[in-house]
Amino acid sequence: MLQSHKFGARIRKLVVAALRAKKALYECPTCGKMKVTNRSFARWECRSCESKFTGGAYIFTTETGAIANRMVKEYQKL
């Protein structure tokens, strides 16, 4: 949380939202548990099964990554 009032309220709210998303737990695609946490920039790890993933800097899956996964699944069906 930013203590400074140097920047505008909108920017401070965006920063707080990004930091909350980064600290949140996400569901592991491998084991299905809510144990995926951020280990470093765009690197995520499941605390339960120790699987490692790449993703967004602040969220586990980005919109672009979700679209790419959907396209790959569609092509695999063919």
C-alpha cells in the first residue's frame, strides 16, 4: 500500500489492485488446489505439488495466455 500522496488516487488504486492480485492464491492446473503463488517475476509455483508455471507478472494467467491456450486446445481437437 502506498503511503505517499505524490500520485493521483486512480494510480494508487491500480497499484493496490495489482499487488492484491499478485499476493492472491490461484488454482493449480495440475493438482486443482488453491496453492499457486508468485515466486518471482512471471514465475508461479504450486505449494502442494511443486509444479512450476509461467504467467503474468501480477496475475497467474493473462488474457493473451488464455486466448492462446484456447486456440491450442481447438487445434488439438482437429
